[in-house]
Amino acid sequence: MLKKIVQEKQDINPSDSKGLHKLVKRIKPEGKIDEEVTEMLLDYTDYLIEELTRCSCALASHRQSKTLELKDVQLYVEGTRNIRTANKNSHV
């Protein structure tokens, strides 16, 4: 089931209300999401993206680069969130 959700995730944008509702329906077809939960998840998504960007830019700066690269984002996500990321050449 998880593999199917990952493969189909490309048509879902969980950074908006409609996308969150689609994601819940994909995971649990009869599922519903409360508006307060939607709002909280959207706020948390914004926070995570901002934190990820800020910290990844700091890593790029630390290696004296003006360009944010995939390796900066991967290092942050794997090091702080313990989330294994796929290389750009690999497929999930």
C-alpha cells in the first residue's frame, strides 16, 4: 500500500488544503480531515519547508558555495530528521 501511495504521490500537492484532502483519501478512502487539522498541517508544512531551506542554505554556505545543491538538502534531512533520501538518479 505504501509503495502505491509513493508512486502516485506525484499528482498530489500536500501544501494546500485540496492536496491534503486528496492525500487522506488516497491513504484511507473513507477518511476525512478536520479543518483545524488541515490548518495545523499546512502551518507545519510551511515551517518545515522554511527550516529545511534555511538550514540547507547554511550548509551550502559552510562549504563556501553560493549555490544550494541537492547534497545540502539531503545532508540536512538525513542528519536531523533521520529520513533516508533517494539520490537524484535513483527511483523510489
